[in-house]
Amino acid sequence: MTLKQTFWSTVLLTVASAGALAYAQVALPSQVLLSDYALVSGGLLPVLVGMLALAGACLSLAYGLAASDPARTAATRVLLLAGAAGLMMSAIFPTDPGTSQVGSLSGEIHRWSAAVVFTSLPVAGWTLARGRGGAPRWNAVRAMAMASGVSLAVYLAAHPASFTSPLIGGAAYYGLLERAVVLAEMGLLVAMALAVATGRPAVRTAHDPASTDTNAITGPLTGHPERPGEQERLAA
């Protein structure tokens, strides 16, 4: 695949993940959290597809970044790989049914894996856009990273396991906030992929050892020393 195909596969996998989770939301009995759909009849498949497709989107984006800008995107790629691993672990180890209390090893692994996903992706977006200037595509990545971070902070404050939840009545709407976090992070992945895919390739300079412009380094290969004023005459 070309680099642009790699980045577009990130977009398509993210859309597939959103579609699978939307199907669970619409076709199955209502659940508080998205991962709870895996515990009802007919819900395991869409939840697995949603999580694994989103993991594939993270891996695809990390691969594209490694091929296009390996030196500058190392931290972003590590965070994307952590997010993909968290999603796969969340798919393998289902959550516990019922309340916010975790009562099994599987539920504990699922909870911490989800925590890795929710925290790693906003930071990945921010590190990718850091120092990239004010182009609209990078502003979009920054905005989505901030939206993901803010929605995550509000979700954690509203979660019944948090001591702040009773103060703000979080038990009534923390499931809605979880969906907001998931949608924001899906949007962030799409924004990251599009920002890199639509960017211009780096311009090589005469000091770049990988440059193929031999004239910029050695002068014209004419077989004789360059005469004074020859460059100006050739450029005219």
C-alpha cells in the first residue's frame, strides 16, 4: 500500500468501528456503557468488531507515521501502539456485568486496558501536532485532542467510582459521557490521519545526505571546473 492508502485505511477502519458500535446502540437493549453490550445476546460480535477495528486504525496510523516521518513521530507511534494494545486487551477480557464495582480479574484487566486507550490517544494527537504550526489541519488535530482530554476528565469525574460523582450527580449521565469520549477519540484518529495524508512531503536541501540532487552538492558535472558567472548564465 502507498502511504496515502495507509492513512485512508485508518479512516475507513475508524468508520467501521463507529458503525459496529452504533449498530449495538440501536439494535440491542440499552446499556449504560458500550462495553456492556458484549454481555447481552447478540452484542459480543459488534463490540469485538468495534474494538478490533479501532485497534487496526491505530496500528495503520502508526505504520504510516513510521514510513513518512519516523524521527519526529516516535512518541506518537508508541502511544498509538499502547492504544491498540489496550483495545485488543479490552476485547479479549470482557467487563463485569452490573455496577461499577469490579469483581473479577477479567473485569480488572478490561478497566485498566480501557484507561490506557482513553488516556494514550489524546496525548498521541497532541504530540503529533506539537510544533507543526498553525495550518488548519493541525489546528483540527489540536482541537480534537483537547476535546478528547476534556471529555475524558468530565467522564472520570462523573463515573460512580469517583468521589466527585455524588457531588455532580454523575451516575445519571456517565454512560453518555463515555460515548462522548469514544466519539471524540475516533474523530481525533481521523483528524490525525487526514492531517498527515494531506501534508506536503518534506523538501530536501543540499545538506541532506539523502538528497538526490547531485548538482546542489557537487556543482554541474561537466568535466571541467565551473567558470565564474556560469551559474548566473545558466539560470538566466
